[in-house]
Amino acid sequence: MPRSFTLPSGTVLRCRGWRQEGLLRLLENVLAIGEAPDDLVVYAALGKAARNWESHDAIVDALKTIHEDETLVVQSGKPIGVLKTHEHAPIVIMANCNIAGRWATAEHFYDLEKRGLICWGGLTAGDWQYIGSQGVIQGTYEILARIAEQHFGGTLAGRFVLTAGLGGMGGAQPLAGRLAGAAILCVEVDEARLARRQSAGFLDVVAQDSNTALALVAEAVKQRRALSIGLCGNAADIYEDLYARGVIPDIVTDQTSAHDLVYGYVPSGFTAAEAVMMRSDPERLIAEARASIVRHVTAMLGFQRAGAIVFDNGNLIRSQAYEGGVEDAFSIPVFTEAFLRPLFCRAIGPFRWISLTNSRGDIARIDDFVLEAFPGNRVVTNWIRLAREHVPFEGLPARIAWLGHGERTELALAVNRMVAEGQLGGPVAFTRDHLDAGAMTHPKIMTENMRDGSDAITDWPLINALAMASSQADLVAIHSGGGGYAGFMTSAGVTVIADGTPAAAERIRLALTNDTSLGVMRYADAGYVAALDEAREKKIHYFGIGTGAE
Ligand code: NAD
């Protein structure tokens, strides 16, 4: 029988408490808004909410039956069993896709996955924290806003942004670019993806060919008008062609799924459907994809030499090009180091909250509260105003905002109070992206060129997860990369349910405060002065041994 993916709502519990019910609703939510829910895929072709349907159903049953003093253990999307713990312990702990170092390769991952021994949880798919495009819209907007500040006098009006890839994550780019005020051209090989983003209102127009697209860009730039334009084509071909014509955008990036040459990047000369058929010949597919990526990145380097701000947006395109022989691929900086690290030093990162009762009104009330509580925080207030007007909710209504140490705890405690006092219709879940200060090691995305050279040390996310479990979080997860990300990263996820009880307040106080404390410590320990200052100013109990900071 076909599965239906309906959103939970209301306040009737199916579980023994809101902690279990909240996590169950988050699982239902990621499937309801996922890219291919019939296959349990939430995003990025392989990022799954559970290993298979048998595992999924057993997780649901367990959440419905376990008591507050029990903990469900999940290994790569498969529930293993229930442990007797205590009422302050997490309801769910999980480890997703962690493979011993020497074996952590894409090939080994695919083999393990085929044999049903593992699955990849992405970042927020496997631990049920995905909130749809809003998270990545905000992240992309944040990067563009930082570039505007650093390079263009604070605005992207009259600027041309070139990018590619309109998938689960990359599909956020046209809206983020428009919100940042730019004329943004998005190249996508799959017409269905273009149509989907246009019907969602993210793309203003889909151009029929490059000349039409460039004319639209030129007009919008001249009028300093924000406009998002889609163009069907292969990014390697289009980037190369624009460079050859001497068309140099102000900003260039890419969000094709270049991290995975079998299940992601479509080589030049093939349609998206043809690339899927070629999966039966992975060696050829990888060779073709890498050859295209070499051309793709060579054009990006050309744009950079010609004065464009070019950056890697976390899809490993530089690593793939480097392996294909592009020796200077890493002269393109990664977005985190180039634009976001000063924020991470203060543990300011992608914090999220989700209405578990499916109440838009509750999110609006929390928006109002944030605007009142943090009037001096321009990054947050600016985003909340834009988001409430332009960003559609997907699934359970949710909001993301880049809040830092202290602010997250303050907000969540206030929301917990509002739940207790009946000012909100029901409980709210708090979580964050794994790409957050102390929670991720990824030497090619998050921790590239750390000041002390600690790029590849994965102790930090592991410590984070241990600390979250000791700080009464409701769900704690340790993830490593799968597919093309195998061997590249380890990260930690955390979720806390604010159900209005004093116990929830204690969980919030401990988990959210310790999460950001560790974020500041991670950057302080790498010798970043801003993080050392933050630790001092916020009285974080950090030792500071051998930080090497001046
Ligand atoms: P996805 O697989 O859902 O979408 C990729 C899109 O790229 C598809 O629509 C595909 O048709 C298109 N595409 C593939 N090859 C192309 C080519 N040669 N030319 C034009 N279009 C092409 O993936 P996603 O979830 O959108 O993620 C995209 C990439 O961004 C991934 O590598 C992902 O891991 C990465 N990512 C990075 C961050 C970050 O750290 N900033 C956040 C989210 C995702």
C-alpha cells in the first residue's frame, strides 16, 4: 500500500509524553517535506530519515511506547533497542554513517549501503531536523549579505551573481539572491527542477537560452533591480561559454551535487535522466563527471582572476577538480572561512525552532518576540522581517535565525515560558544545523585553514555530542559523511523540546548553553581572538592552554 506523508498537528499525544511525541512529529515532518519520501530520502539523493521501511516503522513504534526514563538507540537509520536510562537522559541517541578512517571511502560506503548495513543521514535528515529550504535560504542569504558588506558597500543591488544547481538545497539560491538584492542567474541541467523552483516562486523567470538570460541580467543590473533567472543547461558548458565571451559576474559559486559523481553531478553532454541510467557504469560516469568539473572549475578560476568574488559553497567541487588535475583549484576559498568564521567564533550560527503543533501563529508570535528581544541584532532582525514576508513555510512551520551564545538559551527559555502560560498553542522544538561552531569537522567545508591547523581533528563534534547527552538534550546524533562525503566529515546534532515544563527549561538551559559554549571554545582553542574575547566577555569557563593567539 502506498504510504501517505501527512503533517502532524494539534495537541493530542500518541506517545507517553511531549519529548517522544515531539521527536516523532519531527520524523514525520522531514518525510512530509522530503525530496523522495517513498524511498525515505529527505535530500541530497542519499540523505535518509531511516534505513528502510521496517526500521522506520520500528522507530515510530518505539517512540510511541517508550517511557521518559528510556532511551532509543539508532544506528545508521536502524533502531537497535531501548535502554533503561533515567528521565534526564536523551529520548533518542543515534550514530549515522560512521566508518573507520581507512575504510571511509565512497566505494566502501556504497557497498555497505547496498548490503543494508548503513545509510547516510545527511546532516539534518537522519536526525529529523530538516525544515525545508528555509535553512539553506537563510544560510545562502547570510553568505551573500556578508559578501555585500565586505566587498560591495553593504548591498548587492546592481550586482550579478552566477550559480548552478537547483536541487533540495541549491534550490534556495534564487530566492536568497533576490532577497539580498542581486540579479542572480541559476544554471540547472534538469528542466523539472527549474519548473519546481519557478512554481514555488523562487525563480522569477526561466530564460530559453544564454543570450536571453544575459539580456535579463544586464537589464536588472542596470536598473539595480533584484531578479532571479533560471537557465537550463550544464554548468560546465555555460560557465565556460560566459567566460569565453568575457562576461564576468560580480560573484560566482556553484551548488550542483559535485560531492557525488555517481548520484549527483551530471556530466556535460548528458541529460539528468541519462546520467541516472549511466549509474550502471559508475567508472565511466565518474570519469565523465570529473572531466566536466575540471572545465567547470577552470572557468570559475578564470572569473576569479578577472576580479569576481568566487567561492566554494560546500559541495566539494574544488576537491573533485583538484583530483582531476586542476592544481590551483583551492585558490577558490570556501564560504565558511571566507565569510562566516567571525560569526562562528562567537557561536553565532543556524539556530532553528519548529512548531510541533503545526501552528503558523506560534511562529509569528515568536518572530515578534525575537524582534523585541534582540533589537540590536541586525543580522537576526533583518532576516526575520524578510523571512516572514518572503519565505514560505514547508511542513511544520519553522524559523531559522543566526543567534549566538546566550541568545539561543534566552529565546528558548522565553518560548518555554510562553508555552507554559498558554501564549503559544503548543510545544516547540529547538535545534540547529550541524554546520555550527563546535559541531562539525569538515576540513574542506567547515574547518578549512583553521588558524592552528586543527582542520581534520574530529574530537570537537564528538565532544559536542557527549556534552549534549550529558546536558539532557532530547535527541543527540553523531554523523559522518556518506557517498562522496565519506571520510570528509564528522558532525553532531541536537534537539531539545520546549513543552513548557520546568524540566524542559532545565534541559534548554543546560543543552543550549553548553552547545554554544563549546562552539566558542573550539574557535578560541584554535587561537581566534574574537572567540577568546567572547569566552572572556561571556564568562565561559575555558582554560586557554596553548592557544597560540597573539
Ligand atoms: P541535489 O542533488 O538535490 O541537487 C543538485 C542539483 O544540481 C540537481 O538539481 C541537479 O540536476 C543539478 N546538477 C547536477 N549536475 C549539474 C550540472 N553539471 N550542471 C547543472 N546542474 C547540475 O543536491 P542539493 O541538496 O541541492 O545539494 C547541492 C550541493 O550542495 C551538495 O553537494 C550538497 O552537499 C551541498 N550543500 C552544501 C551546503 C553548505 O555547506 N553550504 C548546504 C547544503 C548543501
